[in-house]
Amino acid sequence: MFCFFLLSCTFTFAQDDVEVQGNTVTVREKAPIWPGCESSGNQKNCFDQKLMEHVKNNYKYPRNKDGEFVRGKVVVKMHIDEEGKTVITSVKGDQKLVIAAVENMLNKIPEMKPGTLAGKPVKISYTLPLNL
């Protein structure tokens, strides 16, 4: 009967993001799933790739009063919440026009399947340095 109890406990934790070895339980955080990455073998890499594609395809370089493109560096702090929505925590940089353009681009990130921890949706935070 005791062996049955141990086996049933092991099966209870038999998830992709939970691993049981002896007395140690390891719970892995799973990254949010960007639309189109659902069937990817490595969803974290797919998320990173889709995020960079989003930046490349949606960032519009701002122009100054003279019509010249404005470039700059920014550091974005954001998270994907428990509902899969992107929440911008801060965008810091030295060029106001670049900051505004980055915020506009980030607001176009699609809703996605949220990250999980032990099978439950959780907020996943990111820091994204950009040199634009």
C-alpha cells in the first residue's frame, strides 16, 4: 500500500515543468507562448525570435524637427501577465522621441498564452535593452 502511495504521488507531479527525483522537487517556469509558437519544439527560443521580429517589423524610427532619424538606446522593463497581456513597467533612455516610438511599438505586442509555473499562469518579467 505504501508503494502505491509513492507511485501515485509521482504521477501527480508528472508534468513537463515539474521533476521529482528522490526528495527533490524541481519546478520549471515556462515562458509565455507567442502566437505561432504553439507547436514549436523550443517555445522559449521561438518567443525570443518572435519578439525580435516584432521589434524589427514594428519599430518606426522617429524624426527630429529637421527630418533626421533619431537613434538611441533604451532599456525596457515589462512583463507578460497571468492573462497573457504585455504590461510595460518602464522605458528608459536618453531620447524622448525614441522612448515614445518604443512604447508605441510595444503596445502592438499580441496577446499570448501566459507563462506557467507548476501548470498555473504566472507573470513573467523581462528586461530588454535596445539599441535603435
